[in-house]
Amino acid sequence: MNDVASPPPTAPVTDALPLKPRGKVLAVTSGKGGVGKTFVSANLAAALAKRGYKVLVLDADLGLANLDVVLNLYPKITLHDVFTGKAKLEDAVLPAPGGFSVLLAGSGMVEYSRLTPEVRGEFLRIMESLVPHYDVVLLDTGAGISDVVLFAVSLASEVLMVATPEPTSLTDAYATIKVLVGQQQRQTVRLIVNQSARPGSGAAITKQLQQVLDRFVVSEPGRGVKLVHQGDIPTDPEVRQAIMRRQLLMQAVPTCPAAQAIQHIAGTLQQDVIPRP
Ligand SMILES: Nc1ncnc2c1ncn2[C@@H]1O[C@H](COP(=O)(O)OP(=O)(O)OP(=O)(O)O)[C@@H](O)[C@H]1O
Ligand SMILES: [Mg+2]
């Protein structure tokens, strides 16, 4: 068990870090809840860190944060303490197992589940301070189209939409993409099909969803949204077991099918969107 009640000596102090002017912000989001965003965020961060990237995961699920649970961290200082001026930003950034940094949020704080001018301003300030220090910042957002989620996604250069093959998840992914195109003029959304039934099924799902988007959703007159199939992650019993043990899958069972799939996605992201570290 990692008790990080007091910041460990290795906690990164942002002011001391070199600036990374090419820092990329990737929002890991979904239409439906419980499809695997937090699991993907944490393990993708570890896979990218393994490739040499300096990675930060920010728990942007402000009302119901649980990245700390997945990573078995017990932070005394969270994003909320930074928001309220009780703690300094650099004290809230913690090293996570897997070789990346995290900024965790507290859970059950209803005041942060709404996008007030304060939440908006603080969120922006924190992002502006942190992003230049990392190669990649992953935002583990909540599900759906609440104003907090949409604001978090608006801060990202890339959207990673996580969906399962279930019709309910795909319908919600479609609805969310429609809102992102309408509100944020997104022209590209990257789809990760989690808990895919068989290898390759995500490509067919992406094609079907693209056809619906082509018919009904346009980002600006004459311009559609491109859905990029970023990869599939199979249903794997090791995922649940790792979460139950509060271990990072990439560390506990790096050779299992789901961990391998995440490493593959890290590779496709390296190729498509993230400049080499
Ligand atoms: N590839 C997989 N194989 C097996 N089980 C999985 C897989 N991906 C996710 N799960 C299961 O789904 C659960 C929910 O995952 P997770 O908490 O990451 O979802 P989420 O999208 O972040 O949820 P929320 O919308 O509440 O934030 C996990 O605890 C795990 O049991
Ligand atoms: Mg989550």
C-alpha cells in the first residue's frame, strides 16, 4: 500500500521541471459511465511512461474522482486543496506507480460537480501551469455531457472516446461526439473500443459509427467529423483482478491481453499524435 499522506521526497516540483513546449493534452472521455476511462487513463499513462514520455494524469472527474483508488494512493493534498488555496499546486502533484505523475481530486464534493466561474478559472490556471512541464497530460474525465466534463474536454488537443461494444455505450458515444462537434468544432475523435468481444471488432464498430456521424453530424458546413479507430482492448479477467488488488495492470500483469492492447494503443498514439519524447 502506498501511503502518500505526506508528499514523498521524489514528488515533482513543477517549477523545477524543464519546460516542454510541445506538451499534448489528451482527454479520456466517454458517453456512458463505467466503460473503462480511469482504467485506460492510468494504464495508458504507464505505457507512455515506459516509452520515455513524461506523463501526468489529472483526475478531471471532479465530483466523483477515483483514480486514487485504482492507483492505491491516499493523497492528503488534492486538486480541491489547490482550488481553495489550501495547498500549493506543486505539493498536489504526486508520483504514481508506473512512472508517471498524478494530480488527484477528492470524491463526493458536490461543489466541484458544477462548472462555476471559480472551478473554471482554477482549472484553467492549473492546466496552464502544468501542461508545459509534460510531454503528455491525460485528463481522466467523468462520463457524459455535463458542463464540467465538456469544459475539461475543451482543454484537450485530442479526444480519446472510450466505448464498449454495447449499443447503449455506442449510442451515448455518438451523442457525446455530436455535442463535441457542435460545441467545440472537433474534427477528429479517437475511439478506443474497450471490452471488445473479439479481435478486430472495434474497426467494424468504428466504421458503423462513422457512417452514422457522416449522415447526421457536421462540424461546419460541408465538413464532417473523422472517427479514428485508435485500438481495441479485450475483456480480460486480469483487469478486474488488478483493480480489486489496487494494482496497475501494466505493472502487475504486463503480458496479459488487455495490458498488451494498451501498449499497442500507446504505440499508435506515438505514431499519430504525440511527438517523440
Ligand atoms: N478490458 C476490461 N476487461 C475487463 N473488465 C474491465 C475492462 N475495462 C474495464 N473493466 C471493468 O470496468 C470497471 C469500470 O472501469 P473504470 O472505473 O475505469 O470506468 P470509468 O469509465 O472510469 O467509470 P466512471 O464513468 O464511473 O468514471 C473496472 O473496475 C473493471 O472491473
Ligand atoms: Mg472513472
